[in-house]
Amino acid sequence: MSSHASTLMPRPFAESFVGPRGHSLLPGGFGKAMTAVGPWSPLAARGEGWLLWDEEGCELLDFHGNFTVNVHGNAHPSIVAAVQAATAKGLSFGLPNRGETEHARRLVECLPGLDQVRYTNSGTEATQLAVRLARAHTGRSGVIVTEGAYHGWGEAVLPTLGARAERGIPAGMRTETVMVAFDDATGLEAVVESAPERFAAIMLDLLPNRVGMIPPGDAFVETASRLCRRYGMALVVDEIISFRLAKGGLTASRNVDADLVCLGKMIGGGLPIGALVGKPEWMGGLDPSSASGLEHGGTFSANPLSMVAGIAALDLLDEAALGRIAALGCRFREQLIEPLGRRGWEPRGQGSLSRLYPSFARGSAEVGELQRRLWWELYGRGVLVAKHGVAAISTVMHDDVIDRAADRVVDAINALS
């Protein structure tokens, strides 16, 4: 490991940050579990463009982007200016704000057939709302998801991640989540046909990160769509990560006839957000003027700061920007295919999203440990990725940044091997 990380204090966070009664201020020392790459971690200080600096002054090529959120890099001037202008007028209100309709208009314009939006504070909340809405609409309780896919930490979809993720979820609730193998169209059809009156929804991710960032085939997606039409189930597409890949996300680029689409991450421009976009016949269940409308709150949902930041981010991500970062993603992966392949790794992904994956690993535990070790090797070489090996390209990057990062990835993989 190079000097990028050598000066950092390796004392566990649980011992470093202690409250007045001797307990760690944060469980395990971390306020956000997804940033835990060991008992301690470098601390972020500031970011600008494609760069991020930690508190020790180490400069990093930021291919993390806060879990793919920062599609325009850190502190983009247009987004910062929009937030500063909105902040001067007030941080949040007990009335609707104009930004809600302007932001929603941008979402429905790129998602044909999906005409209404309800805002939440996170992607997890969006998937939870989608499940509840589908259950209320159909009067059924079962939900079908892909084994190993991640749709947030909500109880209806979390059991996909195994026994550890099931802790705290009542057994009766777990039985309502039925898993099918990834890309198994025959298995999906068999599950639905065994009890079609049981299921309210099928939830898909068109580029599931936890499965390995590989897309399901057309046969699987088309089978899900056909079964939903036949039996009146909701076809729910989770685009919380993948919406940044195309105008309208993969739902639009693959012409998927979704009933509900869950969004989050980049649509808030770096601020907290989630959204459920859907067909009016499904979204009508959220109408607050209806006697049967679902109870759905959120003190900070559709707050004016997230709305204006999101509007700025969506406007910046036009067709030209999408095409440019997709080309940069291809450039990145093409440089890695051969050298990583010699070590049993592969650069998976699509467009501006990649995942560095150890294809030789046996089981999720070994995959996770190898990617954690890779995280530290890359950090020591001045590259920041997510701890699952996800590398996200932003619109402020250029060829030289991509090439430098690719060289360092090869060096880190060689060191691991």
C-alpha cells in the first residue's frame, strides 16, 4: 500500500469516537454501514470535480461518487448555485413547492406511460412504497424478487440477501417474499403459475449490482411482463442505480412496460431523495383526496433543496453527456479486460457503471472479502471505489482520468494476486 493511506490512524472507530459513558458514539463506529471497509476508515474532507480529499490530505480519483449518486462529480457549480439560491429562501416548508412539479415533469417526460410521481427520502423508501401500493391495489400480499438482488433494507425485499439480512423480520413476513434464481424465466413462470392469486408484484433490477452487475436476459424480463399482465400484478422496476445509464434509464432503453419505477440516488443531485413513478391506475392509490388513499408521509420528502439540486442534475445529464460517460465507461473496461482476466477478475457493467468482480471466487463471503481488500489497495493508489468494487464515472471526467484509474486498478489487482 502506498503513502496515500500510510499516515492514517488505524485505531478502530469504535474506540476512537466514544461518548460520555464510554460507548462508541456510532454502532461499530460507523454512521452508515455501507462505508465500513474495516474497523476504521479514512474520513472525507472535501470534493471538487472528479477529486476527493480525505482529512489527511490524500487526493483521490473519485470513482465512488457516493454510491453512484454524484454523476456530475463533486460540488458541480450549477448544482451548488441552485442549492445556494434555494437555501437563501428557506430550507423546508409546510407547503408544497414549485420544484415538485418541475422535477416530476422531467421524470415523466423520459418515462413513457408513467405519468405520476410520489416523492420519498430514499430509494429504500421508494421500494417499500411500491410494494405497499401493489399490495393495496391487488389485495394480495406476495412479492417476487430475484435471489441476491438488493432493493434497499425494507422488510418486504431484504430477505434476498440471506440469513443475516433476515434477522429482525418476522417469519410470517418473510414467507411473503418469494425468490427466484437470477435470469431463470422458467423458474419465474413456475412460481407464479403455482399460485397466481397470491402475488401482488414482481420486482426487477435490470442491472443488479449485488448479483454481479450483469443484466437479465430479454426472456426473463418479457416473462415477468407477460405474467404481470396476465394476472394483474404490478411490474416494479428498481432503477435507483441504473437510471443514470440512459434517458429514462434501462426501463426506457429496453422498452420495459413497467407499472411502477423506483428511483433515487442521482435524481437528487447529491441530496437525499427517492421517488416512485408509475401509471395513473396504480398511483391513484396515493391520492390524498381519496377516501381509500394510502397513508404516506415524509417530513422532508420533496423538500425544495433536493428538488432544485435534482432538477439541475437531470438537466445536465442530457443525451450528449450520457453518450460521453458511456464511452468513457467502455474505455475503462476495455483497458481492464485482458490484464484483469489473467488474474481471474473481470470488469463487468454497462455505460458509466462498472464493477470489478473476482469471477474465480466461491460464494458471496469470498467475493466480499476480495473486494474489501481491493478497496484498500486502490485507496493506497489514490483511487476511491465502492466497497463492492463499483466504479462510477462522472460527467466531469475525461480520457486521462480514466486511463490513470485503469492503470492503478491493474496495479492493485496484480498486488492482490
